[in-house]
Amino acid sequence: MERELDNETVTRAYARWAPVYDLVFGAVFERGRQAAVAAAERIGGRILEVGVGTGLSLPDYARTNRLFGIDISEPMLRKAQERVSQLGLENVEGLAVMDAADLSFPDASFDVVVAQYVITAVPDPEAALDEFARVLKPGGEIVLVSRVGAEAGLRRTLERWFSPVARQLGWRTEFSWERYAGWAQGSHGMRLVERRLMPPFGHFSLIRFAKVELEAAADLEHPAVPAGG
């Protein structure tokens, strides 16, 4: 069984990544970032970006959206704050150090929650997803760009082999689709809207979950019994 990540390991890893993150990952993950922003802007409004990192995505959002970015890494957030200041991104409400699994926002605070390359880099992915759903308004969406682990074959073998190294770098290689689907099935009022492969190499996917309106959620949990049933 894969040993889980912990916040200390992740924090140390991304403190090391902060000075070179844009150079190493900027171009590689560009299409995924663009897809996430486009998906978020189908709804728009107040958007929470979890794992905002150095703020690479922030300039890509329309200025009509209100943005809040959080990250567990203070060095990464310092880079994000520099970007916000240099570009005059007045639609960014704030940036804060925060644990994805313990968000300090009231329920139903955001129209969209975006998390790019985050779910496989947090100690408790399901707890983080629960928090995303909690702070999301009914009718809103969770937009993920995330690794989906291989189920079998050579890639699965390589992921298992590389897993100890990946943890020290701050992420998991093994994270099956069943965990995403199982979370959605067990959550209250969340449904899968889209799953689409993203580069590089199709190892990542754009995944969208919608939070159904309160009345619809109640109907899903307590379906009506037909007359005479």
C-alpha cells in the first residue's frame, strides 16, 4: 500500500520548487491551465483557486471574475503576490496560506472551486474534495486538472516503482479513477459532469463535478415513491 503524503513533506517540497516552478512546469501544464480557466469561466463569479502556487493562472481569468488563491506553500504564494502586484490584478481578492482539507471559508462561499495538479499532492484527497464541496454554492462546479493513475500495464508498474521518489517531490503517482468516482458517489449532491484527457501524455484529466441545487439533491437522496408503491 502506498504510504500517504503529509503536510510537512509537501510544504518542504514546494518550498524547493518555488524558485524554478514556472520554468519547469509553466509550459508543460499550460494547456491544462487554459482548460481549467475556460471551464471555470463557463460559470464565472467568485472563484477559489486551491493550490494557486505562483499564480500562473491568475492573469488568464477575465477581470470580471473575483479570485481568491490559497496554497500551503508560503514561498509559492510570495511569487503569486509578486505576479498580482506587477500585473495589477485588482480582481484578486486575496492570497492566503491554507490547508486544502481545512478551508477557513463559510459554506457556499464560491461559484467555482478550481484545483490544478492538487488532488494527488495533498495528504487526504477526499477530505480536500469534501471541503471544496462545502464552500461551493449550489449550481457551482469543482474544476480539477489532476493525475489519474494507470489501472494496469507498464505505466502502472512504472508508477509504483517511482512512487517513493514522487512523494519526496511532493505528489503521488498512484491515484486511481475509482477514488474520484467513489468520492462523487458518496458525497451529497455532487455529480460528475466531464472527464477529459489532458497533456502531457494523457496522464492528467480535466474533471468537473457539479453541485446540484438543494431541491434536486433532496430528490436524489429521497426519491419519491410512486403512488400505490
